[in-house]
Amino acid sequence: MIDNNNNTMKGNGMNNIVVRVEKSGNRFNAFDADGVKYTSQITTGARKKAYEKGMALEQRVNKSGKTYWWAVPMAEYERTTQPVFETSVDVPQEHTEVLNFIHNSYSLKPKGLMMNELKWKYLIRSAVRGKNILMTGPAGCGKTMAAKSLVNALDRPDFYFNMGSTQDPRATLIGNVHFDKAKGTYFSESLFVKAIQTPNAVILLDELSRAHPDAWNILMTVLDQGQRYLRLDEANGQETINVAEGVTFVATANIGNEYTSTRVMDKALMDRFTIVEMDVLDDKQETELLSYMFPHVDVSDLIAVAEIANTSRVESNSEAGKISTAISTRSSVEMAGLLFDGFGIDEAAQVCVYPQFSDDGGVDSERTYIKQLVQKYVSDGSDDDLFNVEDIDDESDDDF
């Protein structure tokens, strides 16, 4: 027990104030979830000890009416930060209303999301009908942005879980058992448990293809339209949590051999989703996107960035392509951002494009190809014959 009044615990009354400790220089400050500062109310030793152990502090009152601070798991603080959602969302019920909502929804798509009208309507329809949606496509093509745009368009309570960074699937999706001297052993439910019990919620499962297989196993019954429940413990007779009415799951995944840290997704898991495949942008679409995001950048520079990216995609998809991967839209946006901040195209490429390509092989390396591609646009951008083998040979001969 951490007691700033030097009292031993005589009761376990609680007033529900839980704080976390942050270190600033040599000082350990304590704040609650609303940002209210409690530093002066807690001894330095108590704050330091809690910080070093990665624990939160909970204010309690003993039988004498005096307060003291008790170290508790950080999960107790995180529970106080979880938002309370309104669940009285006006969801269309009548078939005619649903049709009107779906087919008049394209105006809800943000301009920054490059997605054709048919796919956007399909995405909206899947969500309105309570389908599980799997957004697929190459890295940096806008899958997560599309999922978040869907949430905003429906104006529903939403929850976000990055499955690729989940180290302990059971703790993330179900919860943890904790021990406290005052409370004894108790179970702390995860945010995911609360999410699936929120009617009409949209739950985003980002990077599902990078998730641990244990996470997939837990999600099987949750995603299955015929089951829709989460079992808190695998033992027979243990409590199960039913998925609330209208909950929609939206997942994103990278599928393909080039994504080395992804896993081959279980076919049974994929069958639980309606798949929406994101399109790879062409140079005109990419220019439109970059112009929308960076209207103050010279349009000729944005066209150059878009064409560089598009050329890399065409080349990487060619059977005899000189590169194995392409410049993503995410990288194009980063390049355009650097142009906005006063960098040149060649400088932007040096820091956010070249490192993505191997320099193995000298003049025949993937990085050499990309450098030459960029240089054509840095010079005048007018030469269609981007790669002249004789020129490369002449350049290599000059080195000897």
C-alpha cells in the first residue's frame, strides 16, 4: 500500500479517482484521465515507485475517513479513459430508406479518399447490412483511411484495434486477471469486450493479416454470423459475451508474398468477411489526390511525383520488371509533404523513396533504377526513353 497520510489501510472505500504518473525531468507528476493534476496530493516516493513499476495510483478512503493512494494495475487507469458512446444512432430500417441511404451516400465520401463510386456504395451497403468487411490492397493504398471514412459517414460509435501490434491477443481481446491486496484476484475486461457490446458500433481491426493466430482463433466465433459471441474462458460453462445488435467489423489486410511479416490468413476467417479491394491509383488519380492535399505546391511537381510512382508500379508488375516493389501512395503523399516544406523532388526521394529499394547489384540494382527514374523528372521530365542501356554502360566505363 502507498499511503501519503501514513495511515494503514482500515477499509477499502473508493472514490474512483485513478491517476497515472508521468516523468518530466526529475519530477514525477500525477494526472487523472481528464488532465487534472494530483501531484501535490501524493508523496514523491509514492509517485516515483508507481512510475518505476508501471502502475497507476488509486485514491481510497479508510474507515477513519482519511484518503490514501494505492498502487493498482495500469488497466485500472485505462478503464477511466474509455469513452462512453451514445448508442441511439438513427440507422435506416425500412428497405426503401436503406436503398436511398446507400445510393445517395457518395457525397459522404471525403475528397481525400480516392475510391470509385461503386466500391464506396458497396462499402456503405455492407456496413448498413451489418456485414463484416475486409479491406484489401497493397500497403499505402488507403485501406485504413477508407475504413475511418466509413465510420465518419455513418456517424456511429467506433473502436480501433491495431491487430498487427498486439503482443498478447488474449489480453487485448478478452482481458486480464489481476491481483490486488485489497480486492484479491479480479478480472479486468478488455476494451474489445466493451466494444462488441456497444449497439451499432463500427469496430476497426487494422492489420489483421499481421495478427497472431491466437487472435484469429478468438475472433472466429465473434465474426461468425451464426454465432456472434465471445467466450471469456474456454472451459465449458464459462461466461460468453454476445455481440450487440448492428455491430460491424471492418478489417484491413495486406495479402501477397511481398509482405514478409504478414501471415497467410485462415480461409475460414476470410470467409467471415465481405471483401472490398482497394484500387491502386493511376497517375491522374494520384495527381488529383496530391493536388487536393497540397494545393500550394507547384502542380508540375505533383504531376512528376505521381508519374514517378505510377511508373514504379507498372515496372514492378511487369514480368521482366527491374524492381520487385513499387512506390505506395503513402510514400507519394510524404514526398509531396516534403515539397510543401521546401525540399526538392530529388531530396524528397533520397529520404523517403530510395531506402525502400535495394542497392545490391550496382548499376543493375533496384535503387539505381529508381534514382534514374527520379533524375529524369528532376532534369526536365520530357524524356520518354527513361533507361538507355548504352548510357548506363558508358557511365560505368567512366568509373575505371
